Amino acid sequence: SQTIHQWPATLVQPVGSPLSLECTVEGTSNPNLYWYRQAAGRGLQLLFYSVGIGQISSEVPQNLSASRPQDRQFILSSKKLLLSDSGFYLCAWSRTSRATYEQYFGPGTRLTVT
Amino acid sequence: LAKTTQPISMDSYEGQEVNITCSHNNIATNDYITWYQQFPSQGPRFIIQGYKTKVTNEVASLFIPADRKSSTLSLPRVSLSDTAVYYCLVGPLSGGYNKLIFGAGTRLAVHP
């Protein structure tokens, strides 16, 4: 079976500090990978998606970046955090074998920028 | 992607059937309708997906009228554990990957 891991679960960082969130998927190969952010009381916002190693598409211009160094590893980074970067960050994966809106989400990372 | 409109919140009681309607007046011919469920501090979970008429699985049913301008997620005999936010998404299936755009969703509260 497939599982998706995210860490850390919670993070408190000062403004201007760097960020690195990691997501890994097990039990599948060549998944599509996604990073979402959910601000308090709001819907999910797609940040980045990747259809393969080194292939990243950005949905929203911001001070965040993403990388996919390995097939099942997706990393979200920032060089300098802003207060507005606070939120609930979710990684998700989907199969590439068939087109579907069925995505599988990780447990999330709650980031608080102080 | 088609714009969707859902009620902001709904209340129900244990054992009742709950129907959440989503309006998508500008749905395109190749658009599918998908519903997700999200509990607090967790990622969304796929519930059901359909194109027309009725789709049923072990969790819910999805009713889509002939004009496809709306859809209704039906949860039979809800329990307290069904308290969550429910999202309706509409869009085409393309290329093996799909960008989900979530709105504010419907916050369902199930009371004892």
C-alpha cells in the first residue's frame, strides 16, 4: 500500500529564517506530487506540482520554492520566511496512470512564523 | 475550471441523511465533479467522483442532474465522526495530472 510522510508536523520559525519541509511517498513510483497551503479558516491553495524529477510548476508567485531531487521526494523551501507564510502545508500525490482528481494527502505541517 | 458555490455551513443530527449541494453553472462538457472531506488538522480525503447521473460507493452517493449545473453529495445516516469540511471541485481530467482548486467548502456539524 502507499503511504505519504511529511515532516516536521509542527514548526515555529522567526521572520526571515529559512524553511525546509520534506515529503516522501512510499509504495508507488513516478507519482505526481503537489504542495498546498491552507490559511486558517480558508480553502486549500495549490502552490507547486511536479510530474517528474526536477520538473516543478509554480502556481502562485511567492518567496517559496520547491524541488524534487528524487522520484518520491518533494521539498518545499524558503530563504526568508514572511509572516504571511504561516499556515498548514500539505503534500499530496496522485497516480499518473490515469487522469483523475483523486489525490492522497499527507498529515501536513503546521507552520507558524513569528 | 468551473466556479463552484456551496453553503458555508450545515447542521445535522446523528442518524440523519445529509445532502450537500454544489452549484456549478458554468460546468464544461468534459468536466468531472469530485468531492473531498477534511477533518481538522488533517489533509483532505477523496470521497467520490462522477460525471453524470448517480455514483455510489461505501461512503456516499453523488447525484448529478441531466443539465449537470449542480450536484448533491449525500451522506446516509451521519454520525458525529462525519463532522468535517466538505469540498466540491469541478474540472477536466487531462494529461494524467490534475490541479485541484479548493474553495471554502461546507462545514458540516453533526450533533448528538
